[in-house]
Amino acid sequence: MEKLSRTLRALARADTLIATIWLTVAAKRGGLIWLAALIATLGFGMLNAAGYFAIEPRLGSLWAATCVAAADFLIAAVLLVVSSFVRPKRDLDLALELRDNAIEQLAAIAANPVDLAGRALLVPLTAVVSRYLRTAAGGAPKGPGEK
């Protein structure tokens, strides 16, 4: 029973570790995507300014605002590409190995239920047989405080 309990704890720890690693990756990706969205919003703002300047007779203001908007979109695109490269580190491999090991141990325990049940029932069965033999030998079973 102790081996089963230890194996289940190891499995739970490995799964918790895996979940934590993936949540960390999701948080990093989410932060970069949020920053890219903010920069894209600024780019849209600059495109609005470019549209405004387009109706102005001065050509310099239009192209300045358009160039700034294009730069904002370029930065946002680079951040999106960078966010796709955020991956879990080698910790995930270790956590997956721990989980696989725990699952293998559970499978081994489940493959031999007689051994598991035998250990769990050995002590109570021994007590029952001992009481029976004492009773059959002519004496009544003795209580815990009697000799």
C-alpha cells in the first residue's frame, strides 16, 4: 500500500509540475501577444493620423505618419513571431519522465493485484487465524488486557 501511495503522490507531483510549466509558457506568450496588440493599436492610431494628414495639402506629414505606423506594425509582427518561439525548457522533459515512471509503477502494481491485496490482508488474516487456533486449542480468545 505504501508503494501505491508513493506512486500516486509522484504522479500528482509530476502532473502539477507539467501544468505549472505550461502555465508559465502561456503567461510569457500572453504578455508578448498583449504587447504586440498594444503596439498594433498604436499603429492603427498612426494610420488614423496618416489618414488625417492625407487630406492636408502637405505631403511631408502624411509620409511621416505612414512610416511610423509601418514601423509599429513591423515591431508587432516581430513580437508575434518571437512569442511563437517561447517553449518550455528541459523541466518539462523531466516532469514528463517522472509522470511516465509513476504510470509504469501503477501499471506494475495493477498487473499484480494479488501481491498488493496479499500484503494488505496479511496482518488481519494472521490475527483471525491466530484467534481461531487459540479457540480450537481449548481456550477462549483472550482480550487485549489479559494474559
